[in-house]
Amino acid sequence: MVTIKDIAQKCNVSATTVSNILNGKAKAGKETRDLVMQTVKEMGYQPNYIAQGLRNSRTKTIGIIAEDIAQFTTPKIIEGIMEYCEEKGYRTIVQNLRLYARWSDQWYDKNKDYHSILDPVLQEMVSLKVDGIIYLAGHARVIHCFPKNFRIPAVMAYAYTDSEEVPSVAIDDTASAYEIVKYLLDMGHRKIGVIGGCSDNIHTQKRLLGYQKALFEAQVLFDPELVRYGNWKRESGYMESSGLLAKGVTAFFCMADRMAGGVYDRLEENGLTVGKDISVAGFDDQDIAEFFRPPLTTTRLPLNEIGLESIKILLEKIETGAVREELPGKALEILVPCIMQVRKSVERVPAVRQA
């Protein structure tokens, strides 16, 4: 393995000079700096970050623990984290727990199984002396993953924690649902059917609050008969849309684009054209949304932004020991709003149909 001493010998300078140049502290001339950096490149020198960390009490390494990198939300959040780490000179180590691959969605209440996978990963992060950890959830819920008084700074991404020590960054589900339902109301719709995810899911509950808030402000009476619950999959959108059609809805608000796809299927079967006879709005802005016919009006999850905000908070905690606006006894909670994507699936309702 190439060492700093090898670089120094090749360049005929001291090892201290090479070390200072690599760490941006050198007062050496441009010619010497260029020679050292060129030699580093040619000889394939790789710094020993762990050894540096032992000397400096920092490894400049961030651990990312993902519940499952196959979840569609996860890669963009990781990209946001890694992009900022690269800019700030931090390395990242990603550990994939593969919880959904192991147990689908049947593991949420299996605490023993969960910790049999998580705890060895936390121990490894401690042994690697990472400066901080971001825990990346597959979906929003309150997660108890870090032991009390965990000595490594940590942040929860895409979920919540009741820990006083762990800040969290998540989607502003309520504000984002409010925005898209308000858009439907502004387009003249007064009878808006809702297809949510599982009824006990935090995303569903918070998005339903946004729906209710938009109706309240528009002085439209909330009708619980217009709310149906699916399982986030296309088939459940198809199944639940039938009853809402019978109720005479003029628009659907689907809490996931996949369920909106099921609504499209049902409407096509019934000879109805989306964006003309009836309107549909989704949530997530998955890749499939713009390829629906017509393209789906939805709201984009701020995944990259969640990653970016999470790492900013973590580095602030690492470097200062505290986080902005954090109150005693309560960790900081940041909610990031989604971004509306207006396409062709929502049509303005003529005044005669609003009556």
C-alpha cells in the first residue's frame, strides 16, 4: 500500500510537506503542490481515514442506515446526503437492512426480529467510529431505533422519533395534501373522493387532515362516505373507486400514484375519460405518473431535499454539538413540503355540474 512517505520520497520532499498539501495546510509553492498531487494520482495513494480519525478524533465519515434501498423513496434521499457529504469532504458508508426484502411489510411489530438486524449494524457503525448516522426509513412512522444516550450524533430521515436527542426530517404530508385538494376545489370540484393508504398509516392520517382542512376553508362539508382506504397498490385503487363512482364524485384524490393507476383502469372500463369526464390527482410523482394517459396531476415527494436537510442538520450537530431551534426536551422536527406537478388529469368543472 502506498504511503505518504513513498510520495515524499518520490517528490524529494518531507512527509510533513506531503501531509500538509493533502490537508490544504501547505505553504509550499505551486510547483511543489502540483508535483505532489500528480504523484498522488499516479501512485494511487488512498488516505487511511480511520487512522486520521484516531489522530483527529474525527473520521469525516457518515453512516447511512437504510431500511431497504429498494424502496422507491430511498435512492434519491441517499443521493441528497451523499452529494452534500462530497461537497463538505465527508465519506459515506451505506448499510442496507433489507427489511422489506426479508419480510415484506410484515415486520413493523416484530421488535425482536428488527433488532436482530439493526443492532449489529449499529455496533459496526460504532466500531468504524463514524462521526454521525442518518437512519433512513422506508415509510413514515415513529421509530425507536437508537438506544437512549446513544453517543453518536444521529438524525432520522423520512420518519419521526420521540427521542429528545434525535432530530427528524420528514414530508409535510398535511400541507402537501392540502395544496393538491385546494387545487381540485379551485377547479370547481366539490365532491372529491379520497382513496388513502392503510388507515393506521401516518402518511394516510396526515394527508387526510390536509384534505379536511382544504374542504373546511372552502366551506365544503366533509363526508366520511367519500373516504376509502386501500393498501398503496394499483389493485386497491381499482377496487375502491367503484363505490366512490356510485357516490357521484367528480374527482378522485389518490394518496399514491399507483392507486391512481387503478382508478384509471376502472374509469376506462366504465367508458369515462380522465381529464374530461372525471378528474384524478395522485401523490408521490413516481416515474409512472407522467406516462399515464393523460399524464397525472400529482405532487412530487421532496426526497433529495429531505436527504440534504438531514445531512445539514447532522453536520451541524457534529460540528457544534447542538441544532438550530432545538428546544430542551424536544428534538428538532423539520417537515419538507412536496411540489405540485400540474398535468392533464384534472379538468375544471362547469358551474352547472357544481350545483
